[in-house]
Amino acid sequence: MNQRGRIGIGLAILAIGVSGALKAQQLQEEQAQTGTTPEAGRITFGGNFLVDPCITCKYDPEPSGYAVVGPDNCTLPGTTQWEAVPFIAAATGVVDRIAASIIMDNVNCPQNKVTLSIYSDACYPDGPGDLLVSGEATVAPDSCDVAVAKLSDGPTLVQGTKYWATATTSSLQSDLDARWYASNYDQVAYNFGDGWVLLSSVAPAFLVQGRASGEAAGGPRTEATTRRPFGSNLFVDPCTGCNYDRNAGGFDVRGPDNCTQTGSTIWLAVPFVAARSGVPQRILAPIILNKPDICPQDKVTLSIYTDSCGEGPGSLLVSGEATAQRNPCAMAVAKLRRAPALAKNVKYWITATTTASQSALDASWFASNNAQFALNLGGQWIQFNAGTPAFEVQ
């Protein structure tokens, strides 16, 4: 899909975007960065709060995200829109609270209560399955605040199992007019041959916490996760067995001599905040050829760049050539030579670009399972993907 078209699709819905699940090994880093380190005994089952060094807020404070509205909302009365975001439980234990970046969107609508819940998973395309527990939260009036629901008699979540955190309205909350703001994890930069443009794939931010049952061990690891990564949004979805979203399609990565639209160039970039200091050795990305029989050029350049706040990638640090794959669930892997050391808690970008010898590349960079979300417009849940390119830096 052409990225200019993809950008416009989100705007056709009532507002814009959702996501969420982190590896257990990244959760402690995230808690330290966001200031959300829980009191003794509380652990994080899943979440995508992240302090971006360029933004003081642990989610994107710009007015992005999907609307969360009841049928008596003030912006578009008669319309209902509920949201859901998935996570893979990083540990086994009892859930006791949900935090979400839900902010009031219309001052003329005074209702400030929302229902936050945990659902089981019904697999694509249904998304949320059975209701497990709910709690009422007060919607925050200002950006950088969060809505928090304390859960009574929460169920035990099982490590490695997929669940959904939802934002809905009850009959007493029918005039809610709010917005679920996007995670800082879901920034994407596009380059159509005339410079980088920073946007968000709009995946609203959340955190699910509770009390661990035994040791809060790490979640399941993929075949690609043989080393502790500097940054990653790869994880296996139990419904597909794939560590990126096969159902979501991908972002176009093209050289100017591609077979789909000759003359058009599309490069992509996705950011990460380094979870540790050290020298990176390789980059993994699910970049798959679109038309291997008629456009077989299969080389792509994967690189690490510095960050230029608000503008996307800054200066090139290191590059490596990778082979774009033909088969689903495969990975393009670039080995890095003479890479500089990355610094913990510093923001960097992974890019997929083409050189002159790779100009005929016609491929798709598939989306992370981390960017799945579901919408309910008053009928049933339907699962989508906000579309954040999947990657891992090792």
C-alpha cells in the first residue's frame, strides 16, 4: 500500500490509532524511564509507556489517538466508539489496575468517567473475547496525565497469554467525549525521496499492573531473540505463531526502479530508546518481497541513525546490507561492522533504504504485533493494526 494512502486511512475513522505489548525483559527498563516503577510486590504485565528524550510526557502529548466516546457525546451525538489494545502477559499474577492515556477531548461534555477492562483474546479478526474484569477510571483533563482504574477481585493472568485492555462506556458514561493518546513507541518516519517526515502510527498508550504469582520471569522468546536486544518490538502472537503481524500487510520500501510504481521511492524509519549500552551487531526486520517473480532484486540497506528531535533520523551511525525475504515469518538480517557504541536511554532510529545497486527493490516492511488494536462502533469488536514496522537491534 502506498504510504500516503496509508496515512489517510486512519483519518477516515473518528479520530486516529492504538497498540501494545512489551517483552518482559524491557519492562523494568521502561518503568525506570517513565517513573512508573511500582511499589514492592507490583509487577507490569504489559504496557507501552515510554519517555522520549525529546518529549517530557511518557506518551505522545500531541492530539493524536482514537476517540473514546459514548452515544451522547458532544462532538458527534449518536456515535459510539470504544477502543482495545492487546498485550502478552509478561508474568503470572493477579491484575489490579489499568492506566491509559485517555484525555478529555471536548470541554462542553462534562462526563469524565470511562470503563477500563481486561478481556481474553478471540484471535484475528475478532480481537477481544470474554470480559474478565472491569473498573471505572476518571479521565484526565490535561495531557501527560493518565486515567487509572483500580480493579477489585481481578483474575489471575497467565504468563505468555494474550489479553486485551479496553476502554468502553456504560449507560452512566454515555456522554463521554475523550481521546486515547498515542504511545511514543509508535513513531514512524517516511522519506519519499525528498527528506524525512516524522509521523505517528497512532497506538494509544497503556499500562497493566498487578501482583506476581511467584517470580516474574520473562515471557516467551522468539527465534530472533537469542541476545538481549538494545530495542525491539518483536513478539510471537499465540494466534499466528509469527513474531510480526502477517494479517496487517506492510509498509512499502521501494527504490526508484521498483515494479509497482516506477520512479517513486519510499524509505522508512522506526525509533527506539536503547535499553542498554553497548555495540550493536545486527538489525532484524521482516521485509518481504512484494513481487519476487517479476521484481527479484532482494537487497535492502538497514541502518542506525541518531535522533533529531521532532524531525526523525539525524546522522548515520552504521549500515549493513540485508536480504529481503520471500516467505512469511522470515527476517531480513543486516550484520553491522565497525558499529559505534549505543548509549542507554538514548533515542536512535532504524532505517530501511536503498542504494543505487538496490534501486529495483519492491518490498514491504511488515507491521509489529505490538501495534494491533481493535475498534467497536457499538456492534462488535474488529481487529486492525496501527502499522508500526517490526524490528530488533541486537
